Amino acid sequence: MVESRLGEIIRGFVATSGFVRQMRLYRAYGHWEEIVGSEVARHVRPLRVERGILWLVADSGVWAEEISFARPVILEALQRHGVDVRDIRLRQGTLPRPESLADLPRRASVPPPPPGPTADLIRDPDLRNAFTALGSRKEGDPPASPHRQ
């Protein structure tokens, strides 16, 4: 009984708070590349949603102009994806951090460090056991003692 009443309260809150509408608006962020295509998404990103207006930033004047011409097409694509906005506005500036790891700049891979000394190279059995115990410790474990039995 209590659970069903709590569910009713939550459903009522969600329905009246505008939460669902806001979530639909923010869908533009997570699906931006899918909505506008990868080429546009590399140069234009959503900034914020304010009073039914999706604010965008373009990395150059050329892209800002391109988006202004494509405004009706983008609004239609947003509607198809369930993003209910009245209009889009645009400014030129620095793009926010990419949402997708695919958008991150590629870095040259750094080779892994050479392997450290292995216990096999240690001839003394007590020292080898202590070294092996030290390597198998996990964070928070008490220090290994060579004198423990």
C-alpha cells in the first residue's frame, strides 16, 4: 500500500515538475552527433537549453553561417529525436569538451615501461619470498613481514 502511494506521488511530481520535458531537451546533448551528423558535430555543439531555445556554439564563423542556413533542417531533426525546442540560437566560440571519446584528439601511444625485476632473479629464498609477498600486497593490507610464519 505504501509503495503504491509513493509511486503515485513520484508520478505526480514528475508529471507536474516539467522533468520529462527537460530530459527530452537534454537529449540533444547525448544524441547530438546522431541528430546533426558527425561533420557538423565536430564543429558545432549544444551549450544549454533555456526557455525552449537550444543555444549552440560553433568553432568558426563559417560553421555559424552554415548552421544559420540549416536552422529549419536542424529544428526538424531535433523534433524527430524527441527534442522539443522552439528555436536554436548560435554563437561563435570555443567548443565545450567533447561528449564522445571518438571526438578526443588522438595521442601517440606511449610504450609501457619495461618490466621490473622479477623474483626469479633473486637467489636468496627468504629475500625472494619477501619480494614476492610485497608485490602481491593490496592497498590497505598490513606490511609484509619476512618473520611471519
